[in-house]
Amino acid sequence: MAQQRTNVIPIVEDARHPLKYRMLVPMVDAIFLDVAQPDQARIALLNASLFLKIGGGIVISIKANCIDSTAAPETVFAAEVQKLRQGGLKPLEQL
């Protein structure tokens, strides 16, 4: 997709360390975050603070089993949404 759309920048790097790729990525309108880490909300907030334009949006794929495999997925989703809200993001939709 990035070959056809020059405004799409795939990043094959550890999303927990955005300073490693900070010089390669400008401010963006949208971030698609698909990571399998227990600190997904923190990673989303950190990358948003460095790269997301005001008024921009994030699509995050929350993987409940990667965060807490012993809790009900609904409980994990609710906790992650709360973390995103506390970090200043405003979740609009949950699928």
C-alpha cells in the first residue's frame, strides 16, 4: 500500500521507542497502531504525543489476551479505553 500511497509511512521498528524513528516521521493526521504488547495504551499515547497533529485520530487494535490473559476481554478493553481517556485521547468507537 505504501508504494501506491506516498503519504503512508510503514514503520518496522519497536513502537515502544519512538525516538528511534522520530527523525523519519513528520506530524501525521492518523496513526494505525497494531502491536501485541501489554502496554498498548501507553505506546499509543507516547506515539500520539510525538507524531499526531491536533485533530488527528488513532486506530488501535487492542489485543486483550496480550494485556491480561486471565481477565475478561470486556474488562481489559474498558481499562485500556480509560487509560486512553486519562492520556487525553477521546475514543469515539469500539468494535
